[in-house]
Amino acid sequence: MRIIPSVLVLTLVIFLGPGLLHVFAADDDGVALGILYDTSGSMKEPVPDSHGSSSPKYVIANRAVLAIVKQIQAFTASGTADAPHKVDVGLFIFDKDGAKEVVKLAPFDAGAIQNWATNFTNPTGGTPLGNSLRTVARAVLTSPMPRKHIIVITDGENTVGPGPATVMPEISRAADKKQSAVFVHFIAFDVDAKAFNSVKKQGASVASAADETQLNSQLDFILQNQILLEKPSKTK
């Protein structure tokens, strides 16, 4: 997506040595993160889990959301009184032809997110990716945090309403009006990442995960290298 001149386009990133990571930490400005969780019916289907067996995708995704909470907790705890690590976080799920905000985008509330992810058990319905992405972007753009990101965990292509590639230019225009930018990170969970080539061409990052281990690895990499640690990216 188009971004303001002071920020480089984030696409694919490479690992840097641990000693370099702290240089790019967003210590003094804050991060807004919207998490869009695919709760469509297909998330009941099993995939390999990290225990050598298989589990429904929503169970694995629930655990992944809990892992995200732990990473953000560690990040905020590592700040200081002079340089706090400020993070606004909201959790969104599919609801009919759009998205529902199950945890309001606001200063990070670990307990609220943990409570939802621990108790969610009923994926159902279609995949309104475009409409949902629009909803999450609107919420993220209301945050005073200058660095704005959306993580999309989905196991399928859009099936309800406009596709995400149709909505992304609209999000870019809305961000431009606020002299801001929204970075979108898709994780194709148990679906061919090529299905998201259209959003990748518009600047979104797209990663693939076929099982629980890969999902956790991709989320860890995105959080540590693109969101919580704002560092420039390079193409492999």
C-alpha cells in the first residue's frame, strides 16, 4: 500500500542478528495493531499441530493469538518510564458480511484478548475479507499511535462482498488523508499464498503457513521484524 515518504515500504524482510534488533524499536511513538481472525466455517478443519498430531485450525489459531499476547506483553514490559512501549490492540472476527470487534482497539488489554481466545469454539459462515479489512483499517486509523498495522490470519479466499484487493486502495486513500499509513500482513493459513497475489502487488506482505509450527513462526517473524521492531525491509 502507498505510504508516507518517511517510512519505507514493508514487503519481505530478512533476519538480522539479535544485536541489531533494538536499534529499530518503536520506543518513542507507539504502534496500533488490528488483528483480523478468520472465523469462517472452514476453520473447523484439522491441520498438523505442534504436538505431532492434528487439531482444528481455529484451536491452533486461538493458541497463536495467545502467543501474540505474550509477545506484546514482553514488548510493553521492556519499555521504561522515559521511553514506554505503547501499543493499541484490537481483535476482530468475521460476522456475516463483515467484521465484529470482539476486543475494542484501545491500549493493550491482555486479559480481554486472552479471555476471548481461550473461549472461542464456534467458527461458522463465509469469508468477508474485504469488508472486514475495511472495518479493521477504520479502527486502526482512529488510534493516535503513528505506526499502524493489520495482521490477517485466514484460511481462504474472499467469499462474501468485495475482495481485499478492491478495498486496499480505499484504505490507502483514507490513510493519506490522515497523513498516515496502514501496513497489512496476510498469513495464508492452510491455503496457497498465491491466492493473495493481488494484495501483495498493492504492498501487503503475504506469508504462508501450512501447520501450527509455521503459523507461529510467521507470526513471530512479522511481530518482531515488522511491527514491534520497526526496521526497514529488504527483498530476499
